[in-house]
Amino acid sequence: MKTAKKLVCLTLALGILGAAFTGCGGVASGTDITIDENGNIVASADKATIQVWSASDGEEAARMKDLTAEFNKKYAKYNVQAVYTQKPSSTYETTMKATLTGESAPDVFYASDEYYKQWATLGFMENLDPYIKSNCSEFNMEQEIAGMFENTVGRYLYDVKTTTATGPEAHYYALPKGSGATAIYYNKNAFATAGIKIVSVYEKDLEAFNNGGKDAAGNTKQSLGITTTVKAVGYDKENKIFNNRISMSWEECADLAAYVQARTSVDYGFLTSWWFNYGFSVGGSCIGYVPSDSETYNGGYYLFTLTDATVNYKVKEGETVTVNGTAYEGNEILSFNDKFYLTDELAAKCDVLPSQRQAFAEYLSLSAKKNESNMSGKAGITDTFKEIIPYKINGGISAYESALKSGSTDKLAVGEAKYRDITIRNKEVSPNPETFNSNGRAGYFISGKTAMIVEVRASVDDFRQIDDFDWDVAPMLTYRGQDKDGNEVSGIPAAHSGSACACVWSGSSVKNAAYLFVRFASGRDGQQILADAGTIVMNEKDLAQAHVDKEVAAGKKPANMQIFVDGAYYQTPGDWWFLSDGDWIDDWAQAVNQKVRNGKMTFPAFLTSSQYRNTFTTLQKYTKKK
């Protein structure tokens, strides 16, 4: 290692100091680039070498190498060079954390959004705000960030002290590699065998299509042999028409999966390993924040709400309501805490949506065997419970909290607080984890064993290798159904997306040069290179749209890849991103995925298990005063 040698620190336009050091504890060599008083980059005196690590495979690994080569070509004038090292995906996070804890680590490293908050909190990542807001035009990235998908770049704005994304201490400790929007991949051959006709029409274009116009695939009703009116649904059960540009409802998806499963050689009609799409669409989640004046907490605490039995409320279009001091516009769903402070007058301005528990039970029912009782203890039933009106509970949110922790909320559904009885029946249209684990989730689709699968954008690279059948993608599900009075209601488009980010190691001796690489990779030039692997949705909205248009025009699969861009507007991180680490997830998720979903623990047993109850205790640590 070289002896540390301090360089001149130059003041940037916003009064932020840009320091540069040689590699006292880093793996980089040479001196860093600097910025002069006019905001210009001053080349390294003896070549700044940037070590870059990421986990990547196949086409994505090739694109990372191309990215590095293009960076080196563009910035050779500043005497910088990036050296890329591909790391195994299977052990990347464990290896990376151990490496970052030591004295020698890569100057630039990639991290999934699952580990972002934890690693930022541990101090592994440099605050990038001084660079993003720099007076150096080749550093400044404010305009580019303004043009990015909010749900992608926003997950990397973080205050390591308050664990929020708001306030003056919230900073970018990384920039996104892109996003991995989720979609429903489907086997077109299986659909054709089952007699399902496929159209590709947004709801806004249905009138023109029904009057003889073409859909996005260039087909007309006549060319497809459709004589009936195409409805504004994802799957028309009566006429066996599937529209890959309109979200299916929970019921439509289950009906389509059962129909194709019964009439083709696939083992199952549908496969999803994530409940997020179900819960998020009705405003549910697995944690809910409760503000508190208690001296024990920093402003409040989290409850484990995976099985929250209280109904949710979505403000009707054209209405506005203010609940518990929070203003909500039309089509916004009230937070977990605020719905306990509704009144009848305010609730009349809202649609009533299913509870998180109903959404989670619907998800569990997909793989539950039709005539077995190992899900609920009752033959053919996944779950049976009472939905509750939150603001009518005697004792309010405190009483509900106690009941939720006990695993039994039905006792609160008395008098006006009871909304309705819910029974979710087993559907047996999806494999359980033990069934598909030998192939792997994506492998189960590739081998033709499931007609539909929920997967992220990154799976496109693998699925493009399929020779045995044709495939395409469709949007994630959106809840549509009826409230207890028979009124038609709908949830919101909602699902999770994956994402990875590029970070500058806080111990790097060439931070300026390292940031230049991060900016290149997350900016317009680098994104063009990375997107060619087919594994990401590009960060900036206009680039993402242009890239999809180019890929579709070139005949690349999937033909309906527009769905990934649509998803990037509304999809948000999964539960692994919610808090500063995933300690609160491990126990209950293991119980659900290894026991409940495989029929080895009933749902009622889960609600009284230590894994369930201990989660409430574990959640307290995140907001407890030190």
C-alpha cells in the first residue's frame, strides 16, 4: 500500500469540500482527481485506479465489462481507470459485508436495495450529495435525478439516524443501477392450447379496438376471430379473452390459472412467491407505524400487520379528506394508523377495501390443496375470520394492538365494529415452495411447468433462451371486487420491484474518481449500455421509454415489455427495504415460506407461534431510544 499523501481540498459551488487522498486503507492506486476553483476536473497525477465489484451473470456481466471499457475510454483524459471484478451472486452479500468491514475494499461496489439501509447505517457508503450538487458539470446530477422514476431513485434517499427519507439529514448514499419491475410472464403456447385469445389493448384504446382498430400487436378483433365486445378486464372468463395490457383482478387470475391448468400439460396455472402485489393493492403491508408520546420510543413504533383484519379505505375519486391531521386526495389509501381515526362522515367519502389479512389469505390460497385441511384446519379452507371496521373498535387502536399481538382479532368484531365474515377457499393453482424449489422459481416456468409466473425484469435474460414455447408479459394484479353492500370497488396498481445501486466506499482513497464511475453508470451513457442486457428498467423515464420502443421495434422479447415501464411508475420496494435491517423478517418469513405454504403449519397455528409473536418485540428495537 502507498503512504497516505493529502491533496488540496477545493471548495465546490455549494460550499461543500471535495477531499482527495491516496490509498491509505483502500485497494485503489494513484492519486485522486480533483476539482479546481472553476468547477473543472483536474486529472490524476499518477492514474487513479478504481476497483469496481458487483454480482452479475450472463449477459449482465458482459454489459458491466462493456460499461467499464466505455468509462475508461471516455475519462482517459483525466488519467483514471476502472477495473471491474465479477463476483459470485450466491455469496456476494456475505462476502461484500465482510470486505467492507475491513480496511481494504473496492472503491465502487453494487448493493441490492435489501442491504442498502443496513450498509449505509454501518457507514460503508459515502454521502453522495456533495457530488450530486457540485458546481462541476461532470459531477452534478440534479437534473438527471429529477427525471428518474421516483420509486427507483427515492429508495436511496435516507437518513441513517431517523431511518426516514425526509428532513435535512436525508442523503443519497448510492445511485440506482436501474429497477427490476415485476410482471406476470405467461406461456403463450399454453394459452393457445387452452383456447385463450390474447389481445393487447389499454382501457383507453378499447373503444377504437372494438370498432375495428388494431391493438398494440397489430391485431384486430376480426383477425383474432373475436365477435364479442372486448371488456375492460384482464381476463374475460365468459369469452376466454386475455388482455395483456389491463391488470387482472385476484379472481380473474385464479380463474384463468385454473382453466389453463385443467386443459394443458402444465402442472400449475400460476406461480408467485410474493404477497406484496395482493397486500399493496388494497393498502395493506406487513408493518404499520403507530405514533406515540411514550418516552420509550423516538416518536412511535411499528406493529406487525401481516394479518391485520381491519378493512382499508381508499378516498373516492374527486373527494378529499383530512384524517388525524393527514390530507388525502382521491384514490389515495389511508395509512394503517389513520384509519382508526375515521368518522362515519369521512368514511362515506371512501371506498372500503379488503383487509391485509384477506389479501394475504388470498395469496396463501393459491397453493393450498382444494380438499385438504392443513392450511386452516378446515377442509378446503385457507382462512376464515371477521373483518373489522377500525374506527368503531371499542378501545380504539390500543385495544386492537393487544388483540393483533395475541393472534385473535375476531373478539373485537362486535356490534358496529364488525364489517363482514370472510372465508377464503383453497384454489390449488400454484405450486408450493417444496414443489418448485428443485427447478428454482424461474426454472419452473422455463421447463413449462407453470403457465404464468411473477418475476422481475432481470428474468428476461434467462427467458430469452427459451426455445420450447413463446412467451410474453402482462401487468401485475389489481384488486377489483365488491364491498359488503355490493358496490364495485377497486384497489390501486401496486406491486414490488427490485433494484440495485452503485456506491462509493467511504474508505476509498479515490472517492472523486469513484463517484465519476457511479455517475457514469447511473446516468444516461451507462444506462444505455446496461439496459441492453434486458435486465433493468433504465433510471430516467424518457430513456426507459425510448429503450423499450427500440427493443420492441427490433423484435426483441417480450413484445409487451412496455409493461415494465408502466410498472416502474407505481412499484415500490419489498419488505426487506422497510427498516435498517431484515432481522424482524427472518423468523416469521421462514415460518410462512417453509411451513405454512408447504402445508406443515396451519395458519391459526402460525398466529399463535413464537415466530409470529416475537416479531412484535423485534420491531420495537427500530424506534426505541438508546
